[in-house]
Amino acid sequence: MPEQWETCTITYETVREVKGIFPKESVRFVAQAAGPRGEYIAAKSKTFALGAFNLYGPNEKKKEHAAALKAVVEELVKDGWEQVPEKGQPWFNLKFRRQVEG
């Protein structure tokens, strides 16, 4: 039987949105996984604030945003995922894979 792999990509999702003059969102990073067993969330970060001036999503220069991403990466690695060189356009759009146990 050939090797089977799951893949995983880190994105973010809005948990709560506050409208107004200075809109604000509460967001979190999520590791969306897919493989032979279907799609699921492999890990997610704690919720953090995304202010009105973060028009393009989480900002790698903000310590809180970088720490939330680091926590997701550490959880994935602990669970046997390995990061692959390929990544998406936003700085946080990291990709991982792990072999499916038979």
C-alpha cells in the first residue's frame, strides 16, 4: 500500500466582530487539515484582537499575533506534523504534512 499523507494549512478565522468607528475583530489561527479521513481542524490558537488598522489580517510585527502562530506550530509539531517549504502568500499561511498511520 502506498504512503498516505495528511496536509494542513494555517489560516485564521473571525470569532467575534465589533462594528463602529474603530471596528475590531477577535480572531484565531486555525490549522485546516485534510487527508484520507476527511477535513478537520488539527489545531487552533487562543483568540486575539485584530484592530481596525490590520486591514490584511494578523500582523507578524505584533507580538501577540506572532505568539499565537508559534503556539499553533508547536502544537502541530508535537502531534507529529512536519512543516514543508511550500507556503501561501500571507506570512502565517504555513503548510504541514504527516503520514497517515495504517
